[in-house]
Amino acid sequence: MNIILLGPPGAGKGTQAHRLVAERSMVQLSTGDMLRAARRSGTEMGKKVAAVMDAGKLVTDEIVIGLIAEQLDNASGAGFIFDGFPRTLAQADALGELLASKGARLDAVVEMQVDDAALVERITGRFTCGECGEGYHDSFKKPAVEGKCDKCGAEGAFKRRPDDTEEALRTRLMAYYKDTSPLIGYYYAKGQLKRIDGLGEIDEVAARISGALAG
Ligand code: AMP
């Protein structure tokens, strides 16, 4: 099964993608994670996209489509979860073509609906463990011992994304409404859209996604 998790920044796409990976052995393809990895390893492309990402703007279609094409060639599993991709109509068309060229297709597009006020709170409070990637939040999910990761035990390894500031979030939200939200109509017209309420506990949202995928 190949699915897209669609929604604004902070909707919980990454969190729910991790759940699906653990529960269904699916493969998460997050262009945001790929771009951050390129930055960390200091590639030419990574240097080129750094300022664009920190400002909350979209990286070019050419770069992200190239990243996805490469991953589709290499990865295998019980299906793909596209997280943060596609973000433009051109990317959506490219994804359709890439999947078709592999004899595969998109099974569902899950739109995670969350209101804007909740997004600001979710995004500006979030941080992750730099060692294992476990996600935390200042209000909703604090580590049991301050400064120490519950999952891997690393101390002093927490980090925040440079684009998780209120200012960059405003730009990211604008990019979402301007460039990405037209995908809702696009996939609705193709009969692939499933809408779920993205507010609530992680388990509740996960159950709604499972229901949408089964239905
Ligand atoms: P994310 O982790 O999905 O929130 O992505 C972080 C940042 O990476 C975005 O704000 C963009 O600058 C860039 N990015 C990630 N995915 C895409 C995409 N599909 N198209 C354009 N830019 C992207």
C-alpha cells in the first residue's frame, strides 16, 4: 500500500508515519528528513537548500522530485508513506508518473486536518533527541527526566529545528495554503482523498488513520 500523509506543518505527519513504519513495516519517505540529512552531510545540494529551509520556503520541485526518484529506486518494503511530499501540483504529477513507471500506484491520500492555532502551539514547543530521533513537546510530551531521552537515555542531546520559530512557521503555513492545499482538490477529484481529524492523542489519530485506510 502506498499512501501520502497530507497536512500543514505540525499536523503530525512525521509522528504518524513513524507509527505506520513500526506497525506495518512500511517505508517512510520524508523529503524534509532527506533535505536535513543532505545539510548535515554538507553536500552541495544541502548547502544550496539550507537558507530556503530555514526561512520556511519551498525547495525547488526538481530537487525534491530527484530525491524521491532516487529513494523509490533503492527502497523496498510493504509500501511507501510519503511524508511532506508532494507539496506542489508539479510534484504530485511527478509522483504519479514515477509510481506508474514502477507498475505501482497510490492507494490513499490521508489529509490530516488541524486548526492553525493548534499548529503554532505544536510546532513552537517541539524538540527531538539528536541521538535516536524520538519526538518530545514542551507541553504534551516532556521527557520523564529533564534533559534525558526516555527512549535511548542520551543526555543533553535534545535539539530544535531552526525552522520551528513563529516567523518561519508563518512562511511555511503560507506555502502550505498557496502551493500545497490545491492537492486536496486534486486528490479528491481522483477519488483518493481520505480526511481525518488530526487533533487529539497520538493513539486516537493513529486509529483514525487505520480506519480511513481500511475504509
Ligand atoms: P518538513 O520536515 O516536511 O516540514 O520540511 C522542512 C522543509 O524542507 C520545508 O519547509 C521545505 O523548505 C523543505 N521541503 C521538504 N519537503 C519539500 C517538498 N516536497 N517540496 C519543497 N520543499 C520541501
